[in-house]
Amino acid sequence: MEDIFARRAGLENKRVLVVEDEALVAMLLEDQLVEAGAAVLGPAHSVGEALRLLEAAAADGGISVAVLDINLGGKHVSPVADKLAALGVPFLFATGYGEGCDRGGHRAAPTLHKPFGSETFIAAVEALSPAVA
């Protein structure tokens, strides 16, 4: 099978935080990002874990972009989104919720509704990723 990401370099040297509580989904997102050249931070499976990763990464090279599931074990991801926004880190929501879902005050953040294809996912992350490494 042809590597669909081989000709793309938009995520090379980018650090992407993945926050997703479903293990299989988290592994799929991580694999797709790695294939696209990104360095994956996480995945974090809870709000607390995500905030710890965020703090550690902020002190060690920063984060280029983040992918957030909205609901993490029954808790809204908004504390993580708030911290990312305060740090100026672009992020998108990847959620099973439909249109009009609660984005915790971050309505401008792009939202991908599960299920989505890998090319759609990678293109959305690339669109958020700063041009400079």
C-alpha cells in the first residue's frame, strides 16, 4: 500500500499534543501523525494528564498544535483548551458529538466529527500548524 503521507512535509518537526480517552482512537491518531512526520506528545487520556503533559512540553520546546477530544471520561476538555489558548497554541476538537456541541467557549476552534478519514485529519492538523518549526 502506498504511504499517503510520504509526499507531505507539513508536519515535519511539529510537536502535536493528542488528548483522547479511547485507547484505539488515540493509537490511530498517533500513528497517522507519526506517519505524517509529527512528534506526538501523549496521548493523554484525561484532563489532568493532558495538563501535566502541556506543562512539561511548554518548558521543553513547546507544542505546535493539539488535537482534543471534547469528553474525557465524562469530563469536558475545556481546562486544556483554555490553557492552550492562553499559550497561543492552535488546536482542534476531534469528537463524536454532532454539530453545535459544547466547545467550552472555543467556538472558533475547528471541529472534526468522528468518524473522519486520515487524509482529512492530517490536512486539518497541517492547516493549524505554524509554518515555522
